[in-house]
Amino acid sequence: MKSVKYQFELVDITAHMLRVTLQFSPRQPGTVLSLPAWIPGSYMIRDFARNITAIRAFDAFGAVTLTQLDKQRWQLEGNSDVVTVEYYVYAYDLSVRAAYIDDEVAILNPACLCLAVEGQQALPHQLNLVKPTLPCCKDWRVATALPRHNTTKALGFGRYQAANYDVLIDSPLLLGRFNLSQFMIDEVPHYLVVSGDNRTDLPRFTDDLTRLCQQQKAVFGALPDDLTQYWFLLWVTEDGYGGLEHNDSTLLLCSRFDLPAPGATEIDDNYQNLLALCSHEYFHTWWVKRLKPACFHPYQLHAEQYTSQLWLYEGFTSYFDDLALAKAGLITAERYISNLEKTISRVNRNPSDSVQSLLDSSFTAWTKFYKQDENAPNAVVSYYAKGALLALCLEAQLHANGSSLQQLVRWLWQHYLSTGTADNALELSLTQLGFTELAALLTQWLSQAAPLPLQQTLPALGLELVYRPMQHMDDNGGSTNNSGNNSIFIDAQTKVVNGLLQLSQVYQGGNAHNAGLMAGDQLLAIDGVKVSANNLSKLLSRYSVGNQVQVHFYRKDRLLSANLTLNTATQQVAVLTIKDELLCNAWLAASD
Ligand SMILES: [Zn+2]
């Protein structure tokens, strides 16, 4: 056999069970089969092989011994002409990075389903999809960027083929009932697939997405040469939000309430977030799927693969995702600025801003950013949010010098596509473009655990930034009628657990921390009055700055009390004002 063949059968939808049949010709005795431990784009060890529930191998003469070597590798004994390996995979992970099967939809990432035949990854890989016979699957179709075999109908079950293993595992599949629309960007067909039966305005969604794709394409000047089709695979659920980029597609998860309602013309926050997510993943088509860190040439999927460049690939993508909405005219400048206020506020109000550098945040993504706990606001910086703010600072500095971040991004795209970017590629590019001082500043911004100089840089984009104290825990910045000076505060995030108000995160150096309160403490009363999520702000509003209150709380099963001195928030949030319309409009004008 000159190819590796897989077959997927949804053998038990109720049990979320997929049967995979793998067939190939071993080239030597002792062939090893392995499954990735992680999926590119999501930097966490997921140990996909844990969902394989049974596995056996056989050839024309009967059973072939298969020995498990470790958590994700198996070795075949003997040297048959053709070996078949049959295994079952439990698929019930409601995420875009794995596999999920129910009676409405099947989301299949080959990265977590297809064992690699080591040494044969470069061969063509075929995938046969067997249509389930259950009544609920009668109208099911198949959406994927994988090329069809010529015997398979468009959107049909049957044979698909990938040029090699890497292409196979970069091609998620969405099986089920869905709505489909098509649009063209530079003669390349783009497909929008929306799973399930939803009341949505698909023509409007398609139209908005087309404008976004045009804008993102304009950043780079053209589509990637090898892009022949692109699929937005949108998996609609009760709630959920997320996306994962692939070479010729993206798999996205959203709530049905994120979709634009029929008849609605406004862009509400939910729909705006969905468009931003689509915009983000589409930008990745250039930025991390094709141009990527040099160390990802090639991916090593058996263990962590470290890079200090996630601020560049995720941070810049996060900057350009929202920006495209403004540049494409889908949201106003004011609305875009208000989004920026939220991002600045989220980064600035966390003590972690002065604790972890962007380089460190990238490098440790595997164990810190992807494994956040209650201490995250004190210790973990988001290379998405702060990376986007770094992009904003660079944009401002480049604008002040007659250039733009788009020019810099294009430079990297043109100069590093084949080799990938080394850790200093951006500094080097800035130097080569004549921005020596900015290159030095960039090194500083990346390596220091310190707030970025947004107040100093943003005037170059026509913006003034001031900070004010947070007024409540959901305060994301922006102007307010309240002066903010008399807002009384407990420096902790809360959530309701079993009917009690629990401190979920305690800010280091804040009044709760200073009073000896810990994350997990359950608040019962303030000065003898029962406290709840509903009355906390009202209770506190009756005090003044400097007043001390007695807090009663449970710590696990012990009843304790502490004296807490009230203050205005130590956290600061952002207020942006457009001071120079000309500068601001030039920045937010559509790319050409
Ligand atoms: Zn991303």
C-alpha cells in the first residue's frame, strides 16, 4: 500500500464511541504507532490517547501482537504485508481541540483520532467516513477542508484524502445538519458552515464575514499562494466560545445567541465577539499557520514544544482581530476604542502585569497560561491581551514615524515565511527598516515585567489615556458619571458557591489580602449584617474610605472574622478619549 488508510464509524452515538480502522503496509518489523499529545495552536498537553478504550491489530493470518510502549505509542510485532489496527475512541469533549459525538453533531479532529504510522507520515493519507444509519443522522452532511475523493459527493460521507499526516491532522471535520453559505475572496471559495437548526440571518453573517476577510487579506496584500479554499466550521451550542486555527479552515464554538438574529441590524456584544473570533482565526491563516516560529518547523507533538513568541502570534492576532472590525466599518471608532479600554483595563488591574514578562508568559504557556488557578491575576500575564497592547504601542510608535504595524507585519510575512521567525525576528526587522530605537524599546517591553507605556505612546494615534480606580468588580473601564473617588471596595473577585459569596481571587497587596482573607473564604457578614452577591455593593456604599469593618467568614468549616480597612480600588481601569480625529481616522481607515 502506498498510502495510509483510516475509516471512521460512529458505532455508538449514545456512548460517544468512534471506531477507527487503520490499514497500512509496515516497512519494517516493529513499526510504531503514535498519537499526538497536543494539537498545534493550543499549547497544553492533552494526552489524546487516554480516550482510546480498546485497540487490537490483525493481518491476513490473524491477530498481530501490539505492545503499548507509553501513554501514546504502540509497537507492532512481525512484518505483515498489510496490517489492520482497530481501536475505539471515546469522543465527548465539548471543545474545538478534540472530538465530540452526540445525536446532533460529530466534531472530529483527526489529531486526536488518527494514530500516526511512524516513518510513513509523508505518504498520502486517506479517510473513509461511514454514514451512521440512525434516523437522527439521516440528514447529516460533512464539512471539512479535506479534499474529497472523486467518488465522494460534495458534503457527502465517503472518501477524503490528505497529502500527508500533517495535513490530515490539521483538517477538522464537522458532521451533522448545518446551514452553508459560500463567498469568494480573490476567486478563492470560502465556506461558512453553521451547525444545527438556528434562527439566524445567514446572508448578513456571510456579508459581514466577507468584509472582515477582505480586510484581513488587505493587511498582507494577498491571500497565501497555496490557499485554494477556506472553511469557517461553526459549531453552535447552548453556550461556549472558542476557536482553533488550521491551514485551510477554522473550527469555532459559539452560543446560538451569538448568531445574528433575523431582522436585527445592530451588532450586539455577542455577535461582535463572534465576528472578532472569526476575524482572529482567519488572521492566523497567515500568522502562525504559515508564518510561524522557526522552532515549529516541524511541530513535535509528543511533548511540549516551547516558544517565547506567542505574544507575537497570539498578541498581534488579538490586536488585528478587533481592529479589522473597525477598519471594515462593522463597528464605529467609539466602539472599537471602548473595546481597547476593556483590554487595557483587564491587563492593568492585575498585579501580574508587574510580575511576569511577555517572554515568560509565552514560554511557560503550557503550565501557566493554560493552567490558571485562583492566583492567576497575581502571577500570569495574558500573551493575548498584553501582546495586543504591545502591538498597539508599536502601532503608535510606527505611526509617529510615518509607518504602520501593517507594514511591519507584511515585512515579516515576506522575509520569514520559508524559515519561520527566530526569537529576535521582530527586533531585527525593525532595525533593518531603520527603527533602531524602537527595536531597543521592544526588547525592553518584552523582557521586563512592567506596564507598557501606553499613556506616552497613544497620542500618536490621536488618543488620550487616563486611568481611574475600578468602581466595581465588573468595571472594565470607560468614562463614567461617577467621580470614582467615593467607591468603596474589597480587592477580590467573588462568586456564589452553594448560595454563599466566595472570594474566588484575592489581589495581592489589596485590602482583602492585608486583612488576612484568602481565596476560597466564604463571606457571611459585614459588621454583623448578612452579605450576599446582591447586597455587597450596597452595604459597602454606606461606609467611607478608611473605615474599618468586621468581616465574618467561613474558611472551609471554620467560622472566622477579620478586620478589613475599606479603600477605593487599588486597581486602575482605562478611559480613552479621541483627541485628534484626523490621526485616529487615519489609523482606523480600511487597509489598501
Ligand atoms: Zn489565536
